[in-house]
Amino acid sequence: MNTHLFLQKLETLKKRPSAFLPAIEAIQHWVLEFSDTLPRQRISPVKVATYANLSVEQVVPEFLYAVSEGLFDLNWEVHCPHCYGISNNYQHLSNAVGQSYCNGCEKKFQVDFALWVDATFSLNKEIDERQFIPTCSKTLPPASKSPNLPGLELIHYPTFRSLFGDQVLSEREQMQIASVTTLFTDITGSTEMYEKLGDVRAYNIVRDHFEILFKQIEKQGGTILKTIGDAVMASFIRNELALRAIMAALEQFKQYNENHQIDEHVHLKTGIHRGSAILVNLNDKLDYFGSSINKAARVQAVASSGEICFTEPLYQDAAFKQTLKELGINEMTRHSVNLKGIDGPQTVYKVVTYLDKMLL
Ligand SMILES: [Zn+2]
């Protein structure tokens, strides 16, 4: 290993104005401590974070900057769901394929991007010519899945999108995602607002609204998938992050409204749902498709102004309910509703945010 080059590149990393030095030092110690062993050849940021008593969110961005400095290579590792051995390994998402084959188990399987693809980092071969070779291991049962960084989590990092936003699946490829949280918001009465205020004034308000919302979504590790008119669609790794994002945004809209005259007020209708999806490349961006994504939009459509509507998987999620409590929401109502394009009545839960109290 070329330790001199390794330390030199680390110094460059440390000079970045927003560099988080404890994370870079943790990476440094990890690599030097495990200089001859496997942990250094396939580094999981989760393990480094635990080792240094940092959060994963603090460590991952530094690994990503280290990749762009040529210090590490980013590996996408596909694990076999039967033996948890690595059946495939690639360094660019364009090489990802939706199906994989485990030589050890002699089984073909559908690759679920949320469950079976992990991101690890290995030293660039300029620094260490010993390269990681994926092997199938039948020795590890799935239960012993080590603390890794799921690929789905990595693509939700703003740093990933800013540095590697061009890493997308190849055009015809698609990958399953067992579950992802989708947030849908829409402005109440925006048509009336455009009519009343005129296009220019209304559009400025809509832009202010995007700015507030995008910032809070990003803060909770959410990804803006698309905007449809004034509606915003975003994905999150966990349910409570979507809730935190929307509640923080609503708090900001409350302030915004206090500083603006009544016909410029912004009120939102929100829907959140969690379900399976497929990851695809749409116009050279990662995007999600599937019935559960559509369902999030339908759930949003039954929300009234200031309401957050969500579905059964969120109601069943203890962390989500705990976050509701933490944010001071103690009441919810259960409804059986028909959602456009979805067969049979669906259970939707509603919580009312302070915005409704202002409207009443
Ligand atoms: Zn296997």
C-alpha cells in the first residue's frame, strides 16, 4: 500500500471548506489499523461510523468526496438472498442488472436494490494494487448480515447526487425496491391563487414554496423525484424522515404566512405512503415507478388543506408513530376511502396540523 499517497490525498480532502474532520480522521485510522485485512478492502461506512462513534450521515459524505479525489472506489455489491455471499460487484450503476446468479447456491434471483445491494468503498488501485475480489460465501447465513450501507440509502445522500448524479442505471434496466417512502404535497387552491394574483405574483409564491419545501426534504435525506405543476413528489428511506421534513416545512410556511398578506398564504395537502417500487433511469436521472408511488399521489388527493394523510404501513411503524408524538401530534382519524384507480376501499389515516386551526 502506498501510505504516502493515501495520506497526501487525505490532506487534500481535509482542505475542503465543508470537510468534517472527525470523519476523515476516522477513515484514516480505519485504513491504517486494518492495513492487511479484508475490512480495509471492502469498507462499510457504517462500520467506520460505529468504530469512531460518529453517525453514518457524518461519515458517508466524506467517503464520497474521497471517491471523487481518487482515494477510494465505490463498489455496489449484490448479495445473494440465500447465502448472503456476493454474487456481483460493480463500480458504476450503469452496470447494474435486475437479475443475478449465485454460483454457490446455483440460484438465480431478482436483485432488490433496497435489500440486497450494499455500497462499500475500497482503496483505489493507485494506492493499493490488491483489489477486492467478490466471492460467494455459503458460511454466512442471511441473519448475520453485517451493518452495511444499503444502495438505496446511498443514492438518497445529497452528496451522492451532487458528485455522482450521472451514475444511473442503463436505460432498459430496472431494479426492484422492497420498500421506499413517498411523500406527495400540493398547494391548496393554487388555481385560484394564479387567477387572483396573476401569473407573476403567484409564480413567485410557488417558487418560494419550492425553496422552503426542497430545503426541508433535503435536510431529512429525501430526494425530490419530480414536480408536477405545484405538486412535489419526494422519496425517503424511512417514514419518520418524510414526516419530519413536511412538519418542518409547515412550520416555515406558518412563518411565511405571517409575513404575507392573506391571498399570498401557502397551505399544503400532504400524502405519505410506503411500498414497493422499481428503480429506473428516466431522462438520465434515477426515478421510481410502481403502483405504490401512484398510491402516494392518490392518498395526497384525499387530504384537505393542512392535513397529512398516510397509509397502513406508516400506522404500523413504531418509529413513525413515535415521531408523530414527538412533534406534538396526538390525534389521528382513520378513514375508509376510495382512491382513484385503486380497487376497493383503502384505509387512510389523517392528522391535522396547526394550519387547519388557522384556517378555521
Ligand atoms: Zn448464494
